[in-house]
Amino acid sequence: MKIPYLKKFLVLGIMLFSINMQSQVLLSLIFGDKLNSDGLEFGLEGGMNFSSISNLEGDQPLSKFNLGFYFDIRLKDQWNLYTGVLVKSKLGDNDLSQNDLDFLEIIPEPEDGKYSQNIEYFLIPALMKYTFNNRIYAEAGPQIGYMRKAWVEFNSDVGGVEIRKKLSNSVKLNKIDAGLAFGAGYRLLPKNGMTVGVRYYLGLANVYKGDNRYKHNSLFLKVNIPIGAKKAKEKAEEKEKGITKKEESSANE
């Protein structure tokens, strides 16, 4: 693994630890414990994705952090419905070729550098999830995306002079993306513990208007952190104890 990726994973670990510490205090005070119950788990999903667009000639995937929230809804036995929204997420491709720039109608800069297609989406999965007895789970289902904005980014560092330019090309893209997602993961602790997982997204919709050659592909490495689950469990236990005491008191009378 290349050093830049190691640095990104280190930053990701620090970011998720910080999110966990701060969000547990903030979100659980607001509504975390109210949303979590025996049949529903609410929390944060964060991680990193490596994306490309089929038929673009980029040599490297576009690697970006993502962050959102999730709902894990219990259906029956070991089956759950997993949904939510990745509110900070980017798909696209990296290290675009001259042919790619011609297709995207981007005039090259005079300086040497690299170009990447960046597309910000709200990503919404709706996945059926099955959890095995050993806390490993598998999931699959549709995922849709709503594009917020898109741009081709130029980055150059020649002779110690850094240049970054963003050239908007949102009008060339379709607003809605859709495809299939498949994943697996592991819950670190029983019941409401943090989970780690991997998910692959296979885009089926056209990325660009009027051209069916270009589809999204993305690999997500993710961590799910339940928010307020412990507090909700404590409240449920206190409520159960209260009911038990009331029943015992009635029996004694």
C-alpha cells in the first residue's frame, strides 16, 4: 500500500475517534437515545471510498472520505433493513487522460498537472442485511444518489508552485444516479457495538447526459458508530425494572 493511502487511513482513524467522542455527547443529548430501540439502531457512518467511472481512462481511483448517518431496522430474526444518507460523499475518477478531457469539453491548462472528475452526491442505500451468529453480516440492495455538484479539478505542483483549479461541469451530468450495492462486515462487540465493513457499488445509470458508456464503480471502507444506544438500553432496563416492581407491589397487595 502506498504511503499516501497509509496517511489517509491514519487521518481517517483520528477523524472517526474524534467523531465518536464528540457525537456521543452531542447527538445522544439531542435525539440518539430516542431513536435507538430494540428494533432500530441509529448512528454515524464514516469511511473512505475509492471510485472510478467506466470508460474514462483514469489511471488511479479517486479516493475520498465520506460521512453520513444510518438506520438499521430489525425486520425478523436475523434480517434487517439498512438505510440512511451519506451526506458528505464524492464519486468520480482520477488522473484523467487527454481523451477524457476532450469528452468532458475541458480545455487543458498550460501547466503540467493532473485532472480529476469530482461529483458530490447524497447517497441513499436500501439494503437487506443478514447477520450470522458470529456477528458477521452480508448486505445487498439498491442505492440511489442525488448529485449536488460536479467539477473537474486541476492540480499542479511544478517548481514548488502549487495550482488548484475547479472547472464546473454539473450541467453535463445526470442529477440522479442508481445502482446495486453489495457488502459485508463485522460487529466488534455484541448487540449495539461498532461495526466495520466493506461495500461495493455498481452503478447502472448513465453518469453523463446522453451517453450510456459511463457508469460509477466504487469501493467503500466504512465504520458504523451507534449513537445513544447505550443510554437507550439503560432507559429500557430502568423501565423494565419499574414495571417489575409495580407488578410485585400489586401481587403483595
